[in-house]
Amino acid sequence: MELVIQQTVNAISLGGIYALLAIGLAVVFSVAGLINIAHGELMTIGGYVMLALVGMGAPWPLIVVAIVAAPALAAILMERVAFRPLRGSGPQTLFLSSLVVAIVLQGLFQGLISPQPKGIALPGFLDDSVAIGGVTIGVNAIVTVVVVALTLAGLVWFFRRTTVGCSIRAASLDFDMVRAVGVRANRVIPLAFALSGALAGIASFLWIAQRGSVDPLLGLTPVLAAFVATAVGGLGSTAGAVLGGFLFGGLTVLFQATLPDGLLPFRDVFTFGLVIAVLAVRPRGLLAAATGERA
Amino acid sequence: MSAPLLSVHDLSVSYGPVRAVRDLSLEVRRDEIVALLGANGAGKSSTMWAIVGLAPRTGGRVALDGRDLTKTATEDVVRAGVAIVPEGRRVFANLSVRDNLRLGGVARAADDRRGPLGRDEVGDLFPLLAERWDDLAGGLSGGQQQQLAIARALAARPRLVLLDEPSLGLSPRLVGEVFALMAELRRRGITLLVVEQNAQRTLEIADRAYVLQHGRIVLAGAAEEVRASELTEAAFLGGGAAHPTPTL
């Protein structure tokens, strides 16, 4: 029983990180029609900002703010430099541009910082565990679950109660019509990028809190999972991104915990196999953004 | 006489090699209902979208109340007071009625004294929409979606509404309601440029009309003149086109 609870918490915390990343991808895809390959690099930027500030002995509240703000600013910059000039060109062009951004940033991290992982000294309490009702759970996992829950609650408020949030949801169906009611593309697109960057920053903090180091390819694995999550959930659907994130995180933990030792190296074969099965049945994902009424 | 509310001069629209609109000029004066008529593919919708800058213009000028909007971004044309009710309604299906109207209100001038379009005011014109305030637009019937698309345009407190095929796909009874609504909007001081297949009924409520054929204006004048003209007949009015079979 204890194992089940521990693994459930693990699944929620891993799935939650994937969900935050997947929402960022979905939001940018909604408004810019872009699958942002460089999303992982936003995470990595957050990681290096954390490394630098911890190294300088900055107070933790400042570090937390910076790890969210820096990737958000980087995302706005990315949009301005690499995507806005290409607006209106096809998805392939935008995809290639984001690939170039990712490769350039990875190269810069390797050349200017280090190709090797750099350890980050985290507050000691993150390594502790607590017993809740007789079940031992890592503080790390609890922090992750709480942060993810608060972030998702904030996002629900943002998407339901604010005009910008509504614009982003509407844009996933019909961006031209969103402009035709007067929403400024040059406001809502950078805002969507900033949101995706901020979420990547939060994910970066939680990811590093579990691993204790940052390297140039930090974002690669989690963002790959997030891509899969958005595909499973339905590209452009934020609810789908959350569902896909938790599903993919849950499956990963499930196979990790239940596969016999001999099959454990093939864990990802099982998770991705299931993903392919889902996409075979629902090619547009579980919660594909409904197509607009254009009869 | 003061400048017309909307003036379009020598507008051309091309989709690649296809010229959808050629050297089109038209005017809409304050408090008028102006009809833009023509057969399918005559360039009516392209003209509407080109006015707000969402169709590829290859020439011409657009001005609202004397202010040149030719190079203005779509968002700012709409904010200047031109709201569009597009063909096919294009309501935001994944948002509630309330949130559709919230987005419609984005273009409202900050100093507009009437304030945001509220539920009571919506209920006054569209009682059914007020009842379904928190329901998703995608779940509304076709007629309700058409009402929502119009209400969304009104939420901007526009000076001019471009109505593209508002009766398309509606049952005969709802078609009647849409035409009654247009007359009511004019009474409320809203200027309309209307694209319609249903030419006869449109000409009954319009002040003036333009007839488009192959992207060019072939006839312009007061509604009754246009109705009487053989050119209108030739352009598309003959046969069943004046009484299209409802598809819904």
C-alpha cells in the first residue's frame, strides 16, 4: 500500500511537470501555429539562471522569481527575433526556425558554460522526507505536487476569467477571427510565449530540485515527453495537454514500478508503444481542439 | 456634405493569380443600410474581409470617416469602429456566450459611454442568448450562433457593422428574424453594410445597393432602382436565387 501511494505521488509530480511543459507548447501552438522545438532550451535557461544565482548566494525568493521570469523574457525575445519575422509562413518554416534556435542555444550553453552537468546546491529540506499517515514521502515530491496544483489553479483562473486567457483559447480555433474582434496579435502572441516560458521556468525549478544539476541538454528529455503529451491530449488543447502530461507521467512511473527487472530497460518502448496505440485510435489526440463552426 | 462613414476606393483583392475583386469603389453613409449583392464567388466576402485587412489587398484605399485605414492592421481597423459578422458566423465554439461577448468588447473604445454590452442589453435584443449566458457557443443552434455573432460585433460598440450572409443556412422563420433585426439595428443608429444572397428581401430593407459580378461593380444605386434593374436580374436574381432554399 505504501508503495502504491509513493508511486502515485511520483506519477503526479512527474506528470505535473510534463503537464506544465505541455501547456506551454499548446498555448504557443494555439496562437502562433508553431511547434516550438526550443521549448526545452527555455527550461535550460531557467536552470542556468538558477545555477548563477545560487552561486552568487542570492536569496531563494529572488531565485524563484528569476527562474520564472528569465525563461519568460527569453521566450518573448525568441518570438521577436526568430518567429515574428516569419509570421504567415508555413508551419515547416516556423518549425525549422525553432530547431535552429534550439541548436544555437545548446551550442552556446556548451561553449560558454560547460558541456558537463553543473551541480546546484539546493536547500537541504528538499532531500528530506516526511511520514504522512505512516507513508514516507519525499519533501521534493510534495513540493512538486503543491506547486503544480497552484500553477494549474492559476491557469484555470487565467484562461477562464481574463480576456487574454479567453483570446488564447479562442485563438486555438480561429486566430483570424480573434484578430477580427480587435485582439492585437502583437500583444497576445508575445504574451502566450511569455506564459510558456514562465511555465518552462517553473518546470525547470521542479526538475532540477529532483536532480540537483543542470546541463546543456537539460530540457530535452522532459520536453520530448511534453511533445508526446500534447500529441496524446490533442495539439492546441490546454486541457488535453494537462491530461496528456499526467497520462504520460503516470505511465512512465507505472512501467518503472511494475516491469520485471529484465524488461526495465525497455520501459520507454512500453510507454511510447501505448502512445502510438492511443494515436492510432484517436489520431487527433484525446481532447483535440474542436474545429470551429464554419458552415 | 460630410465624408461618408466608409469609403472604399479602387479596391482590388487577389488570391495568387485569382483576382477576386477588381477596382471596387463604394460608400456607406451614416445610418444607412447598404447592400452588396451578387452571385456566389462574385467577390462579396473578399470585399468585406479586405475592408478589415484580412484579405490580400493588391490595391485601393479604405477610409472610415475620412481617416485612411488602408495600411492599418486589422485589429486597429476593428478598434476604429468597424465590426464584422463573418459568413459562417465563426463564433468561438469553445467559449461561453459571455466570453464570446467579452472578446467582442475588446474593440470597444475606452471612452464609450455605453459601457460593456451587458446581459440585460443582450436579452433585450436576443432573449435566448441571455438565457444561455454561460453555455458554450458551440452548443448553440445555428440561429442562436448567428445572433451571438451579431451580438459579438455589437459588443464593440461599432460605428459600422459588416454583415456577411447573415441569413445563410437559417430556417425561413429565422431568416425573417434576421431581417427584422437588421431594421431594428438601423433604428438604433447602427450603420450596416450587408452581403446577402437573399437579394429581394435585402433590397426591401436597404437604402442603397451595389451589385457585383466577377469582382466588379456592375450596378449601384438606390435600393428600388437596383431592384427594378435588368442588370440585377442578369447578375443573379433570376430563377430561384431570389428565394434560396434554406439548407437548415
